Amino acid sequence: MSKQIYPMPFTRLELCVFALLETELTVLQVRREEAPSKGKWALPGGVLRIDLDADLESAAQRVAGERLGTHLPYLRLQTAVGGKSRDPRSPWTLSIAYRATVRADALATSPGKRVEAIRWAGAGETASDNSLAFDHSAIIAAAVQDLRNEVENLELPWGLLPAEFTLGELQHHCEMILDRPLDKSSFRRRLADRDCVEAVRGQLRGAAHRPAQVYRGCPMHR
């Protein structure tokens, strides 16, 4: 019996990189230099290379290096999407999307291969922006919702947060991600119940008459 060969899908890696800037959650976008969708903003992405990539995460990091000129910390698998009409270069395209949470001031990026420019854009607005290339707005929308669900459950995205913080600063960062205010008493009670932060001994911040204790994430939760 002859061996049956199945056609393989065109397989890509897409990178959904989040950071907190000023007052909102933002997502990293690149402007495409080549067709298809030349000149459109999109998630950084690239084709899986079986000759170069040992596994999916190493493929994602290679794409980050080629498109953004950087390595991404806190990288995690987000989703996989596929279908017949996602990319005109192939009759069937599969995308493996990864999510990363970073401090924008600690991430040095530069436009790489097939990239005209890089920008940070508001994640909430981008999630419904149908002018993005391909179906990237839908990927961003799902990643934003998953991130917000995690923050709601106090699975805190340490990559977005400073290494040390007061509880007020932590609440402010969580409110930026969730795009809504949180009740102070309830938030602090849940933090205590979850035991996900620890006091930094001898570290206080703020006005001399009312200094605030400085905290960091507990090692088991980071």
C-alpha cells in the first residue's frame, strides 16, 4: 500500500506583546513592508521554519528577533487559529499566537525584516480595529480578554509590573489592564487571601507622615 501524503497548511507564528503605557494597556504592532496587506498594521509574525525551529517557542523567539530585533520575556502560548481564507498566499493557513507581557521601557525594539515601523497602540481600541491585517484584531481581542480574566483572578502578569510596588500602585496597574476601577478594600482583602504578594522588609514609599509599605510578587506566583 502506498503511503498517502496530506497537504500541509501554511503555518505562522503571531506575537501579541502587551505593555502598560501612560494610562492604558497597549499592544505592539508592526507596519507590513510587503504584500499581502502591504502598509497595514499587524501583529509581528513570521512563517514557521522546520529547518530552523526546534519547537514552537523557539520559532516565536526567532520571529521576535527577526521582526523586532529583541528577545521576548514572559512568553506564553495564547491560541491557534486556522482556516481557508486567512491569508491569500495559501489555500489553508494556521497561526500559532503567543502572548508576552513586558515593560515597554525595558524592551528595546527596532524594525526588522519586512517591517516598516513599530508602534504601541491601545489594546482595547485595537481589538475592534478591522483595518488591521488579516484577522489580527480578533487574535488581540481574545488575548486582551484572557489577560483581563487572569487579572480578575489575581493571576498577575508580572512582566507588566514593576519589580517592587505599593498596594496602591499595584491596584492602579490592575485598573489600567481591566479598564475599570477596583474597590480598594475588596482588592486588598483578595490579595491577602491569595497570598500573592510579600512585603519588602524595611522598604517604605510616599510622604513621611504616611509612608506606604513596598511589596513584590511572592516567588511561587512569579
